[in-house]
Amino acid sequence: MTDEILPRLVAENQQVYILKGTEIRIGRATDNNIVLDSGRCSRYHALIKFSGAMVSVRDLGSTHGTKVNGRDIKSDVFLNHGDRLEFANIIFRFEDPAPTEPRGPSSRSTVKIDYRTMKVTREKKGKAQSIQLNGNAWKLFEYLYNKAGNICTRLEIAQFLYEPELQDSQEYNNSIEQLIKFLRNKLDLKSDTAPCIVTIRGVGYRLDLY
């Protein structure tokens, strides 16, 4: 993939930072991938991550915080083309010039997702239905979808969805079970044959698409 179609951060002075790799660390320390020249920025301020075709940002406990479109973020936030990012007093614009590309399962799957709109298309009996997902329901389904056919443990899911202080709590088990139940009902993935979300007792879940 050439630099021209890679996501990037554009500073107020129009300096461009191409986002390469799976994780890009941002902060004042010189060993960051993107170094911020401001005393208000923390040494390790924020982390940008790739998840499938999507890009997210997370604050790393910085002193002066991270904002997306003017809102302080407390957990991973997926980015859209044109979003305004603020790391303390340093401002960037997120740009994603590439068109949406299919990731994860092959084109023969009857379940497809649009990473930009957070919609799932479910084909059944020759008819296609587009279903909007939001919040943790979207994050969980996107996670399962990108790992289709593989077992996702409850702990892995908790680490992806929740803040560190909640990951060791038994409360996340009930929350994950409720999200799985919601996805099964909303997307009609309740049957014993693919496509379906399978419970692996005592371990976690697996999304089967074929």
C-alpha cells in the first residue's frame, strides 16, 4: 500500500504524519512514533491503533487529555475522515484518503460489515438487510468479525472493550453475555449452523460465517 492512500495526521502547519504499522505512539518523549513539541503534552500521551480497516485513538493517561472533535476521550474511539484530534494543545486533522476496502472474511460470506458506517449487511434467502450497530455492540461484532473462525476468549474481549480497571472484574462477564445475546438477536445469528455466534463453554465465543 502506497503512502498516498494511507491514513495520516495533518498538523495545523500542514505537516503530514503518515500512519504506518499497527500501533503509533504519540507524545513528548523522543522515542515516540510522533513526537509532540509541547510542554503540555505528556511523555507518552496517546496511542493510535489499526483494527481491521478502522483506526482508533486512545489516551494513555495524559495530564491534559486527548480530545476527538472537542470531546475528551476515556477509551478507544474510532476515527473518521476529517476528525479533529487534540493532544493537549496540539491539534491535528485525521485524513483517510483510501476508499473502504473489504477485510476479514471472504466475499462469499453472507454477513458483511462497513467499517466506516458501522453497519452490518445480513443476506438471507436472497434478500439483504442493512443493520446499524453502535457503541460496544459494534466494537464487539467488529472484533469477532475480524477473527471469524477463531475462538475469542472473554478476557481478550474484555481487554478490547473495557477500561483496565474493569478488565479484572467479574462484572464484564455479564456485560459481554448481554452484548452477545443482543448481537444474536439483532443480526439473526442464533442458529446452530453458520452464520452464527458459537459459545465455547468456559472460554469465550467464535463467529462462524461458513
